Amino acid sequence: MDKLRVVLLFGGRSSEHSISCATAGGVLRAIDRDRYEVIPVGITHEGAFVLETDDPERFGLDPEHLPEVADNGTRVHWPESSASRELTVVADGEVSSLGDVDLVFPILHGRFGEDGTIQGMFELLGLPYVGNGVLASAIGMDKHFTKTVLESAGIAVAPWVTVTRAALEADPELWTRRTHALGLPVFVKPARAGSSVGVTKVGEWTELEAALDVAFAEDRTVLIEAAVVGREIECGVLEGRDGEAARVSVAGEVVVSGRDFYDFEAKYLDAPGVELICPADLGDGELFELQRIARRAFEAIGAEGLARVDVFLTGEGFVVNEINTMPGFTPISMFPTCWLNSGLDYPELITELIEVGRTRGIR
């Protein structure tokens, strides 16, 4: 059987560059080499496409030295049009072919990768790819529009207001009233960032200005969101095959103790105060309802391929926090862990995503 040539694309210009690299390391280690020939392509912090080394150990998530794509001087060139799928690389002034690409697997988190931008490039070039299309990626990346779409679909979300610097400066009293109406505590979040980058929990209104500065450093649009008291539950969603409904995994739970919330350090740098439990202790009725809501959220944004749906379980039911269209994908991340506990191990999950993307082809 001829191997499929898969471009594994990672790194990128967002603040989640290192997490993308760590995710790529996990995929490089686990992908079925009998079925797939892998071309690792990194995107530097400046946005250059470089040919990376096929070495999972280079991209381990070490808290003392986060992995990154360095500019090694090579330049990967995508096909010039949809008439070709040939990838080429320039190294030391010489151009060589990397062969025709069957599929791109973009393991990119954050802006310029998870937000529909790179997906738009693949569409223009006629390259099949893993994961969500342009629209779902854009909606899922922007917390304001995610909430707007989910709320319109009848899915409960936390109350919020969305602000810009210009709006705050134009009418500060209006925004003070709207913000204070949410009550304390609130979370201040960049509209388009992930991995809890730029997120601050505000317990006193005197802390709000500093929290806004942190969030505005990541994005020009910021959400101020009412805190929800409840258990933090997550589950994975996979696109159905042959027109079938999306598949939803068992649930995992994030138990936070001794920290304000599940922040970047707890997620990726092994900081104390957080325990991940999978499967979560839910009754059959609770799990059924969670899976129904997760599938509905997936459908509401027009998702394809995969997503992780994060919710709070409160006394009144489930409240969706967000939907991640390219969730953390290291072997110990919640998304693959939920699928492992649903009967699909990490290498099988990678194969499933590739085959679904390949079968679907271009949107």
C-alpha cells in the first residue's frame, strides 16, 4: 500500500506557539508510519515556513525551555495553484521537491492558524486538510461570536460584555454600568486567544484596569465574563462518518484547588493545584445531556473534524464555556484522554482525523 504524504504543520505566530510545537511532538511520535509519510513543516514566530526535523524529542514540553520553531534558513513553498499539490523547499540556495501532498494536518493553536486564516489558504490551493473549515474555525476562535452563535442555538452560556479600547474611552460610564451588572468575580479574556493566555480573574473592581491591560496585549477585543460556579467538565467531539451524527466522548473533569482557575501554568507547565479526572463522575442522565449539548454546539458553529467542548455543571444544569476547534493534542491532553477512555487510543485518533479529512476533501 502506498503511503499518504501528510504535512504536519505547527508552530505559528500566536502566543500558543510552544504548545503547538509540543502537540506536534506527540503526533510525530505516535502517527502510523506504515500508513503515512510525514513532512514536518514549522512556522516561525515571524511566519516563515521552514522544513523541520522529524524528531519528536526536539519538541518536548520542558517548563525550563519551551519548544519552538527556529528559523533554520530553509523555506517551504506551497503549490502555486490548485493545479498542483507539489511542495518544494529551498535550502542553501537549492530548490528540491518534497513530493505531492495528500493532506495537511495543521496542529496550530491560536490566531493565524486556528482562526480560519490557514484554512483559507488551503482552500485556495485545493489542499485537503484535517479539522475545521474557515467559518467554524473563525467562530470558534472568537469567544464573542462563539457565545453569540451558541446562545442563538439555545445553549446556555455565561453572561458577558465585549469591549474595545475605543469603546471604553468613548463612554467609560456606560461600560462601567454594563460591567458592574455582571457582578463579581468576573473573568477578563482576550476574544481571540487560547490556553488561558491573557486571562485574569478579577475579584475586586479595582483590579479590572490591570486585567484589561493584560487582555488587550493579546487582542484588540476583550470579553468581561461573569464567573460561573460549577464543576469544570470537558468532552471531545469527532465528525461523524458517511453523514452520521457527530460522535462525543466520555467526559473529563478539571478539579482546581489552590489556584484561581485552570491557567496556562497548570495546563502545560505542571504547576500544582489541578487534577484531571477521566472519566468524570457523572450520572447516566448527566452524561447523556452533556453529550447532547456538545453535539449541538459542534453543529451550531458548523464544525468539522474535531472539537473539545468545555462546560460548567451548575445546580441549574450545563453552561458552555467555550468550544475549541483545535484542542490541546499532546498525549496527556484532555481531548485524547477522553477518547482513550472512550475506546480510541492516541495513534488511532490521529488516523481517524486524517482519514476523515482525506475522505471529506475540499469544502
